[in-house]
Amino acid sequence: MASGPTGYAVIDVETTGLRPSWHDRIIEIGIVHVAFDGQVTGEWTTLVNPERDLGPQHIHGITASDVRHAPTFKEIAGAAVALLQGRVPVAHNLLFDASFLQYEFARIGVESPRLHDVGVCTMAEARRFLPGAPRNLAGCCAVADIQLDGHHDALIDAHAAAQLLRRYLELCHPDSPWPAALKAAADVTWPSVSGTDAVWVRRGVSAERDTHFLARILDRLPQAAQPTQADSYLALLDQVLLDRRISAAEADALVDLATTLGLYRADLDRLHRDYLTAIARAALADGVVTEAERQELDLVATSLHLPLRAVEDALTDAAGTPGALTTRFELPPGALVVFTGEMDDGREAWEQRARQAGYLPHPSVTKKVSLLVAADPDTLSGKARKARVYGIPIVTPDAFARMLG
């Protein structure tokens, strides 16, 4: 028999949904090591790229831009095994967390131990140690006078479960309350899983997200952009700014194209100012800049990392210069529109609005589709991946509402 366990591994996962058997995935994992006396000895957490949409983002608060550069489960599987091996698994609702881990390991061809058969569930044990407490983590923490800030953050929830574990241990001191779990954990054998050098990405920490796309463009003396270069870049910019915001995926596309075209930061600054002037010119076409048009100009300036005074400059320049550098995107009657993600009013309501405006909601993305409306424009859903391949614009529901008028 293997040597005894070295302590507890308290686990929490955030997921795209409730059922791994229905293709829901882990999107964040938190692991806290706890000694047999209840002291925390280490913590680890990472976001996980599920390679699909993120499900109920209003619950877990994780966006697609957060996980775009996070490792996949396969890339962290070896490290996860190392953190769980030789320890008693613990979770609040262990069956839920253990089932998701088992399914994730199975997806990469690894037969993992049934952790819910050998671990400790702080939810189940609450009946013994916290009589009358609700089942959920927040309720148990309230009864045990444990502070829980940031619920539905994997590491925060794992720490909360670890504090419940410590409370249970204190109530049983000096005896172990789970001798059977200790013996079962000692007999667990984990398969060998090769590790990778993948960097674990904590929630809220993303240099790519915090860095404006222009900062990733080489900063050199400007060169005169050739018309073809300008047209190619501005055509993409037209599409990107359809909803007057630049998502992380769109920023990557702009960086890639600018690099391919040999455009430097000063080149883009000039093109962006000219682009803003073209929008200002369109706003001035009827002689009046409305409040909505001014807000739109401010949004474009902010998205392009231009100072707000650039809007005044653009309006001044537009008043005395002819020409156009941008075209207004318009959906033709009968255009196919696809919706993806969980929207505030429900997808059916948005599809009905599209029908009333003369457009045709479509269930999937094909080359004939004109627009994808996404709850999160950086979504990793299959629909969004196809739209990016086909060059189909992706906009937010708010932007689509503005297009409907």
C-alpha cells in the first residue's frame, strides 16, 4: 500500500454549465493545500480555455477575453495531478467538482480516480458539524461565521471550503473525523500525465487584455502608407468598429494585419485620425452633430486610443475637407443574422426583433451569413470561430439594437 496522504487538497471549479455529460467544461480551477491541522500551506489557480462559449457569464464573471490566452485543461493536467496526488480531495459539493475533473481527464484520454469516492465533501459534512445550515457554500460560511467575498471565484471558493474544513477539524480535535477517507486516499493511484510549461493565468491578470493594441505595434518614424495598405487596413477597421468597440480578438487581427502591411504606430495614428475625420464628416452632412453622433465619435476616439480633443480636431477638419475614408455598414433586407451567447433579454427576443426589422435569424454560421450578434464579442464558440474565418462581422446586442434604429 502507498504511504499515507500528506494533507488535503481543497478544490473548486467554475464551469460553463452544470452537466459535464452535456459538454459543459471547466473554465477556472482553484486548489488549496491544507495540512492535517487545518493550516493552509499553498494555493494555485488558473483560468482554463474551454475552447467553447463560457455559458452563464453573469454568474461566474469570466469573459472570453479573460480566457483567450489561458491554458487548456490538457496543458495543465500534469500540474493538476501533481497538486492532487497524495492528498485527500475536498470540495463543497465534491460530486460536482470531481465529476467535472473526471470528464476533463477523460477528454484527454486519462482515466482518473473517482475523487468523490475517496474525498471529503464539506457540504455533506455540514449536516454533522453545522446542523441546520443551508447546503450552499455561502450559507454554510454564514452559519460558521466565515467571510466569503467574491463568491464564484474558484480560488476564493476553495479558500472558503478550506476554512470550513478547518472548522470541522477543530471540532473533532485531536481525532481525525474521516479515517476512511484518509485510508482511501492513501490507496489512490494517479496515472502518469505529461506536464507542459503552460503558464497558469489568474483571474483578472491578462497583459494582453490590459495593453491597447497600438502598444503592440512597432514605434518608428512614420512612413507614407501606400493606398493599398491604407485601404486594406481601413477595410478591416470598418468591420471591427461596426459596434464602436474593439474586442481582444479584433485587436489581435488589427495587429496582425498592420504587421503584415509594414505599418508602424505613427502610420496608424495618422490613419486613425483621418478615419475619425471621415466619421465626423458623415455626422456633419446635415449640418448638425446630434448628441448621439457626438457620443459615437467619442466612442471611436476612445477605441482608437485617441485623445478626446481629437474629436474636436476631426469636426474642424471635416467642416472644410471633402472626401470619404469610411463606409457605413448596412444590412440588406433579408440578410441572415446569427445569434450566440446568453443575452439579457433572451435570444428568442432578439431573433424576433431581427424578424420585425426584415432580417432572417439563422441557426448556424455559413458564408451566406451577414452578421453575428454575440453576447460576448470575444466568445470562443464555434459560431464565432467560423465567423472570424469567413470575415463575418461580430457585434454586441447593443450595437445590433442601434443598427435596428
